[in-house]
Amino acid sequence: MRRPGGTPLRFTILDRYLLSELAGPFLFALSAFVLIFAAAQILAIGRAVSDAHAPLIAAVEVFLWQLPYIVVEVIPMAMLLGTLLAMQRLSGESEITAMNAGGITFARIIAPLLAAGLLLSLVTLVLQEGVVPYANDRVTEIQNIVINHTSVFGQDLTVRAPLPNNAGFQETIAQGVEQHSQALLNVTIVQYDAQNHPTRVLFADRAEFAANRWTLQNVSAYAFAKDGTVTVEPDTPQLQVDIGERPTDIIKRVAQDNPNAMSRSTIADIVRSGQLTPSEYKKYVTTYWQKLAQPFACFVFTLVAVPFGIRSVRGGGSTSIGFGLALLIIFIYYIVLTIFSYVGEALVPIAALVAWMPNIIFTAIGLRRLQKAA
């Protein structure tokens, strides 16, 4: 691969050195922020074990499955602080000056740091869309079934629908829902006649939705006659049923109408269902675009941290200054992010552009300060 001018792109000793200088502070910052964010979960584990008598193994498992979400949240912060600390050290020991004296431009020095920020942005996006939804499903399942001992007849996962020809109605109850696959877990369907007497019960491992129909997997069925006799029907590997609701409706209810707890693909399915109120539609569309833009805060924070890292050394040189600057930048960034989230809901047609505005603004600030630093 070559640059436009014909010079080959190579991973050089300089790149390895700068990335090794970044790796240590980044891992330190990642560990620090994860511990800070995990503190509340650790306390929750203690309360669940001591007060609710939850199994310790289950509580620890919930904590471990919560880590992917925490890591996704703190990677941009860790990249910001890690870059600040790395640039503080390089500038404080005059290594950047020495590189410039050796003919290495400032742009070439920071290029591997910016590349690392972009790569981590993509990694964060993949984790957010691929790993976090599955981990959240596992957390919900363990909390409801193992720790809280939630009944399978909980309201959030109960669907009531009429049977054809006014023959009665049926209730579908599930113990959990996989948001990433939109499947119901441990499904029980009870069918009633017009006099509210149960006529049939079906048990299935899961129910999957495809081509506008539900399919039960590994079905066991029992029929109840009016004289009280029970007939065991042959087990069926698959059985198609009409539950009465689409998976997007169930997921929306279980997630308590919070799109931030969903993946972008799930949000898109719910938006396409056409069953959102105008206010819900605005919230879901805005969140859909924000969840694409926010992971790229890794790159934006790297761009901002480079010049601030150099300036902080000249102003003091202490590691505590790096922490202070990181917290200040993060605080301002998320204030701007919150403001534009409201703007996005008010201006839905341009919600995609509005979602990127915090990154655009901070990128402009970073580029301006990089010009001065160079």
C-alpha cells in the first residue's frame, strides 16, 4: 500500500515506540475508569448476596456480564486520559523536540496515536452492537430467574391474544427475551375457551420470529377435555403459532421504552414497525444515530488530548493535571452531547447530522489546537 505521493506506508519503529508509550497509560486509565464505574455494581452484588440471599456465583456472573457495557462506556475516556499522560511524558522529557530536530514532523509523530484512536472507535462500535446486547440479555436472565426468582407469569413477558373465530383466548408467557435475536425463552402458552377454561397448554424452549410468524422450538403439549381428562400430545420439534405481538413490541416493553438499552438493529426494527407515538419516534431515531456517533469519541478525544497533553506539561507537568483535564473535557463533551440530543429530537429530519455535532465541534477544537502545537 502506498501514499498518494508514492511512498510506501510502513509500520515503523517510531510507530511501535509511540504506541507502546500510549499502551501503558491507556490500560491504566481503562482500569481506573472501569473500577470507578463498577463500584456501584460491586455494592449491588453485596446487597443482593446479603439482603436477597442471592447465590454468590450468580451475583458474580451478573457483574462479569455487566463489564462489556462498562468497558464500552469508558474506552473513549481511557483513550483521552491515556493520550494526555503519554503526551505529557513525551513532551516533558523533550522527546518530541528531539524527534522534530531529527526531521520527524509533528503530524508524523501523532499519526499512530490518531490511528489507534480510530481503531478503538471501530472496536467500541463492534462491542456495542455485537457483544453488549448479548451480555445484557444474560444479565436480565440471571437477575430475573436466579436472583430475583421472578415468576414466569411476570407482566412484562405476558401476551394475551384472542383465538380465531372467538373461540376464546390464549396467554403467552416467557421467562426471558434475547434482544439480539428477538427470541423468547422458556415459553408457555395457555389456551382458554370462551368460558375461561384452559383447553391446551404448550411448553417450548424458545420462540423465534421470522417471516411475520412465530415458531416454537421443542414443543410439548397437553390437551384438557371438559370432563377433566388430560391428553399428552406427541412432542413436536417445531410448531408455528400466532402469539399476538411482534418481537419489537415485547422488547420495547421489557426494555421499559429505553432505546439506550437496545442495539441499533433492534431500534431500527422498532422504528420500522410503525407503532411508535410521535414522541417515541423522535427519541428512538435520535438514539439510533447517537449510538453510531458516540463510539467515535475515541478518535475525537485522541485528537483533543494531543495538544492539551503538551500544554499541560508546560503549565505544570503533574499527572494530576492529566486527570483534571480529562475529567473537564469529558464533562464538557457530555454536556454538549446532552444538548444536541434534545436538538436531535426537535429536528428529527437532520437527527443524523445533529448526532455527529459534538464530535464535529470537538474535532474542530482539536485541529485548531494541533495547528498551534505544531
